[in-house]
Amino acid sequence: MKTYASSAVSASPVVAPSRARRIAERTTIVLLGTLFVAICAHVSIPLWFTPVPVTLQPFAVLLLGLLLSPRWSAVTMFVYLAEGAAGLPVFSPVGAATLLHLFGPTAGYLLSYPAVAWITGSLFLRLRRPNGFGFTAALGAAAIGDCIILLSGAAWLAILTHQSPATIFMLAVAPFVPGEILKVIAAAGIVSGLRRFRRFEPSASA
């Protein structure tokens, strides 16, 4: 009994720092992820014919979805939205004030980010090759995630403006398709290219 008690006592100081370090690492990853999305959000170009600007936010969401586990990429997006709701300048500077972005014409895109990050990561884990990364798998997962972003944004804008489906398509989808294709390819290329430099594999339980 004494031996067991002494070993348990001696092990506990080791377990606690290890857990604390893991929490600190996860917190750092999440905060850096939200910072990356915020920076991409500020790369924003307004369009005169639509209230939706061109931004790099979808690229950031897709990339994080492919890089992180589904759980932690979704958590990162939830924290990002919470930062914006709290008044931090993490959303695009084009359009409404910070908090009003969550109720304005681009809210559909923003609110889809947690689900899109989780779906993109989950699909990538299912589609990738067993012994490595497949560019095709990353491309397919990112393309599906990006389609969800566009459809969510269009659906919200339709509810908000009561415009016809054709008008909504021209305002919320069509102008962004060429750029979104490039973002999907870029995200997939970055992730699949990482295997040339390091052995990196997202985990569903990480």
C-alpha cells in the first residue's frame, strides 16, 4: 500500500503539467487560427453591385479545416465568431460595424464557418489515402466545404432581401466562383505539399 501510494503521489505532479501543457498548446493553436482568419478577413475588396465583398476568409476556413482535426477546426471557428460578437475587429472592414456582421448580408457565410470547418476536416480524413495525403482528397473536401459557404451565404441573403433566386445567385454566388476555385486549389495544394517537409497527419480525436 505504501509503495502504491508513494508512486501515485510522485506521478501526479508529472501528469498535471503534461495536461496543462496540452491545454496551453490547444489554446495557442485556436487563437493563432482565429488570428489567421481575421487577417484573411481584412484582405477584402468591395464590389459595387453586391453587399458581399471578396475576402480571403473562405480560404482560411478551408485551410484550417484541412490542417486541424474536425473538432478543433470547428472550435477555432466558434471562437472566431465569439471574438467578432465581442467587438474585436476580426471581420471584414467592408460593410457593417463589427457585431452587425452577424446580422447583415454576409452573416450566412460567417455562421457557416464552424460547420464547414468540421465537414471539410471530416471529409478529408475519410477521402485521403491511407498512407499519406492526397491532393484530390483535399481538393474534394475543400470544394464541398466551399460550396456550403456559398449556399449558406446565398440562403441568408435571400431571407434578408427577399430577392428572386436568379438575383441572389448573381449577388451571392456567381461573382465569387472564379476566386473560390483558386482558394480551394490553394488550400488543397498547401496541405498536400506539407508531406514534402514533415510527417503531418490530422487526427479525428486530436
